[in-house]
Amino acid sequence: MTEGTAGRGQDATRRAVAAVWRIDAARVVATLARYTGDFGLAEDLAQEALAQALERWPDQGIPRNPAAWLTHVAKRRAADHWRRQDRQAAGTAALAHDLELNRFEENQPPWDPDEISDDVLRLLFTACHPVLSEPARVALTLRVVAGLGTEELARLFLVPVSTVQQRIVRAKQTLAEAGVPFETPPRAERGRRLASVLGVIYLIFTEGHTATAGTDWMRPELSREAIRLGRQLVALQPDEPETHGLLALMELTAARFPARVDATGAPILLADQDRRRWDRGAIRRGRASLQRAQDCGRGLGPYALQAAIAECHAIAPDVAHTDWRRIVTAYEALELIAPSPVITLNRAVAVAEASGPQEALAIVDGLAGHGPAGHGPAGRKGGLATSYLLPSVRGELLARLGRTDEARAEFIEAARRAHNARERDVLLAKAARGGSPDRGAQ
Amino acid sequence: MQYMLIMRSNDEALAASQEIPFEQIIEAMGKYNESLVQAGVLVAGEGLSDATEGFVVDFTAEPPLVTDGPYGETKELFNGFWILEVASREEAAEWAKRCPLGPGSKLEVRRIHSTEDFPADNEWIKKEEGWREEAARRATTAERA
């Protein structure tokens, strides 16, 4: 055998091991965490077992039940670890007993999904624990639940491998220092903790399609990871309406991905997208998820409401035939449960389509402090205070009302605030055109 | 990326499956399907009824010829499929290997084309997307009716 083919064979095994890890990481780490009661140790042990697999499997072949092999090896390492720690306490004795009873069997049956799902759920809650920073939650979730390697994480987040490694190490330290137990959160904390899990998954999704770092406008791989995590969460928590709501929102948003950028990679606005390129399968799945959120019968939460808005777009043949009244209603509900100036501004855009620019302008003026509703504290503008969005939308509405000079001034102000060169060019072009109306700029 | 796992079984597999209690087969397949769902990879999947209930439309003749029963002289019958969304070809292979099937059964694994596989400006691709959209709209209208 030449060196070249050996290299290729090794490479093929490495890819196969990575695939096994994608499938089994969560279950292996979760089993070990329950077993050792120590999340950080469980993750270390699992990584050691994976390293051993990468060493052995190229020669020995991949075992019939790789997850059982990995768990077995990791448990042996745990025994070594405890011996080194000289902890001859009950833990070690129990472990030795367990290893004796559960000698590794090549033909062990695969995981029993009923038994393992609670452990995986605990794993997800732990990785998304509020004691961790958001980047730490994201990194830990992708690492232990999605089974992504350090190199892959570094590539996806455009940071050095050492940064990812540090983030993981610190996250595990933080969990240990805070004494976070490996458990499903108690009832009183349940809502807040589930919100954190949903938030982490949605953050991974949005990072994939708005790409806050780097030059690519979209990294669909990250969004696909988020959808996969969303599907996992739905399977683990089928009675929570917002798990379905989040999955619906992600499916319906991802359905537009094939139409969101042009051949040069520049973003295309919703109104200008070729809707024939939208992914009909994703729309169908998203609508089914939204229906399941509704079927839970506890009303719609913020994710489901956003999904309902995305659904209105997904099923409309074009901007003119979109059910803007339903969109306005959904934004009104969102403002009630999660008020924010950005939501209000979006409602104004929908109102402009549903009822005309005059009514929308009154809402926007309320936000901008121009009209009678604008006497509130300046803080009301929230994240909008310095954003180009407010003057941009106001300019659009003024242009539609034929108030050209005022529109031009707003577009110039918006261009001044824009960070992105491409956005700035678009806004300056609008100012130069004398603010001729454009539609559906969301 | 999405892959289709196409299940084919021959007479040997069908005969062997008669030996095993039906409940046992259902349970093993149920657990496999549940593990696909819990891993977040299952997009769709269906089992097909007996091939003798089916029929074949053959376009060799004009007009096309309709004959009862399974396709031609085939020894392996297509009897079900899964569509999985996974990270790699290797992951699709790993999931396929875990399917609880026995001797005489095979899974053919094929990648499903995505829109990115084709040039966006090809007029036939655009037309096909138009048809898909039309079909989806009709389905939506039917749902509402």
C-alpha cells in the first residue's frame, strides 16, 4: 500500500469517526454526566474516549455499537481518574462493580431512546445554563449536544482554535464553581431555563443567516445545526408550545435562504426575492410545527408569533397579496408580551401595507419623538436610538406621502448612521432619487 | 444535506420476516425511528404496502402500458424510505448501518438534489420551481377548503 492510499484510508476513517461522534456525542456525554455527576469531567472523559477511537478504529475498524464502546472506554478512564484522585469512596466501589457487571459486549443492543432522552435533556439545560455567557452557551451546546469538533467550531465562528478551547475550558470551570447540578431544572426555574435553551438555539440560527462576523452574508451550516437542535428539543419537550414555535420560525425563515442573496452574494430584500426559489418542503414543515404550537392550546409565545408572521410571507405569492392585517395583529401581540421599539417599528411597516403610510407614520413619529406620542423619555427608542432603521423607514413613509424634501433628509440621516457600505449606498441612492417609494424593506 | 435511504428486500428477507413476531419487528423499527427523531435528523419517511397491490406504468409503449404487480423481473422490492438531514455523507452511512434490517435487505443511500445544485438562471429549473409552487398553492387551497 502506498503512503497516499494509507492517508486516504485514514482520512476516510477520521470522517467516519466524526460522523459517529455527531450522532452519539450527546448520548455519550449525557450518560457519563449522570454516571459521574460531573459535567466537566464527563466531557473530558468523552473527549479522551474519542481520541482513543481515532487511534484504534483505523486499524480495528469501527465497532458494531460505537457509542457503547466509547462509553465503556470513558468509564474505564473515570475509574483511573478516581484512582489517581485517591478517592476510594463509594463512587469508586460502585464504578468497579458496574464495570464488572457491564463488561463490554460487542453486540450490545443500541441505545434505548426512552432511557436516554432525559439525560440528553439535562445535558441541554446544563450547556445553556444562565450562569454562562452567551458565547459559552453556544460553544458548549454545539460541542456536547451537536458533537462538533473544536476545529469545526473555530471555522464556523471565524475565531482561532485556541479561543474555542479556552471558551470551553472556562465554561466548564464556571459550571463547576457555581456548583450547577446535572439535573432537569426544578419546576420554579423551568420557564426561565427553557427560555435560555430556546435563546441559545435561535442565536446559533441567526448567527448563521445574518453573519455578524466575516465577509459571507450567510453561513447556512450554522442555521442547519440550529434547526437540528430545534428538532431535538421538540422531540424532548413536545408539550412546550415555544419549542414548536421556535422550530416553525427557523424552518419558515430558512425556507427563504435559496432566494436571499444574488449571484454576487449581495442580500435581496424580501419584496424583491424570487419566491419560486423558496424551499416548499421547509415551508410545509414550518407550518406543521406552527400548527403543533397552536395545538398545545396555551396561546402563542414570541417565537410562535414570529413564525406566524413568517408564515404570512411564506404563503403569499407577492407583497401585494400578503395578509398584512394578520401580520399587524401578530406584531400587536408581540408588543404585548415582549415590547421593544424594533417590534413597534416592524408593526409600523406592516401597518403601512395594511392601512396606508399616514397611519404608519403616526406610529413611527411616536418612536422618533416627532409627534404627539413622542413626549416620552428618550430611552423609549431603545436599540433604535442610533440605528439607521428608524430614519430609513420614516423616509420611506414620507416618500409615499409625497413629502419629498423631508424624505430626502431622513435618508441622508439613515445613510450617516449605516455601518455597512452596501446599505449606505442604497440609502444615498434613495436620497438622490428624491425618496421615490420603495416597498417592503424588511 | 438531505439523503434518502431506500429500503429494498428480497424473498429471503421477506421469508425471514415471517419467522419473527410482528410486534418485535415493529418495536425494533419504532426504536430506530425514534432515535432518528430524537437526534433531529428525520425529515420524512414512509413504508409501502405490499408490492402486489401496486402497478407499473411503462412508457416504452405509446400510450403508456399499465400492468398489475411489481416492477419487471426485479428480485429486490422497494418497500420504504427515510429522508434524513445530516451533516455529511458519512453520517448518512452511519445512520443507515444502524437500521434494524437482516440478511436479504439493503438500503440504497442517495443524496437529494438541492436548488444550489443547479444554475439559478436555467429556465427549466425556474419552470420546475414554478410547478412546485403551484402544486404547493393548490395543496394549501385544498387544506383550507
